Amino acid sequence: MVAENDVPSSAADTPSFTIEQVAAQTGLTKRTLRYYEEVGLLPPTGRTEGNYRRYTPDDIQHLERIKSLRDLLGFSLSDIREILSAEDERKQIGAAYRQETEPSTKIAQIDHIDEILRGQLQLIEQKIAGLEQMRTTLLTKRENLERKRQDLQQSLESQENT
């Protein structure tokens, strides 16, 4: 277990969590947490003097976002990386926008954010189109099964009546 004095004093004011605590809270395995950091989905976490990973509430929120995109929406890790990167870029541009005073620069920043949003929407629309296609296929299969059931039911009734 990590001793509290292993946590750097600058981080002592910010709550931090061990990898075990984060795994339990998010439902992700410790291996997955390490992997997400390794492939760049999760920014490198803070470390104790003993080199143990420490996670902040922001890290946990970021992990929950990844989990949601992966589990609930079915995005690949590559798609998730693209979405999170776009969100980070939008935040950076938004911060620069708030500091900017030149209208022409602000317009260019708005245009850039709009371009990013269009890219994200395109990704989501592709996912929706794929899901709609899958839904249509499954509904067609159910209709075919229902027809077969009715045909068999009629055949069974004909046999009983003879």
C-alpha cells in the first residue's frame, strides 16, 4: 500500500487514488488502466516518490468517458482517441477564443471549432448508419421467422383437421 508521505506535497491538496481504487470505482481492470495510459488514451498519471500511479478525479472522469464511448456507444479505441483528441482541441481553442479580442481571429477560431464538430458528427453518423443497417437486418430476420412460424402453424392445423 502507498504511504501518504509518498505523495508529493504539491499533490497533497488534490485527492488522489490508487490504481486499485480506480479499478474498483470504474469497473476497469488494472491492466486496462495501464494499457490506456500506454496507448495514449489516458494522459500519464501522477506518480508517488515510490513510482506508484496516482489518479485524480479528472483522470477518473476521463476514464468514465472512455468507458462510456467504448461500452455504451461501441466505439473502437481508435475512434475514442479521435473523439477525445477533438474534445481536447476544442477546449484549447475555446480557451484561446475567450482570451482573444480580434474579431477576425475569433471568427477563424469559431470556424476551426465548427470543422472539429463536423468531424465528430460524421463519426457518430457513421456509427448510427451502421446500427440502423444492423437493426434493419435483424427486423427482416424476425419477419422471416414469423412467416415460417405462421406457415408451420397452418401446416400443423391442416394435419390436425385431416
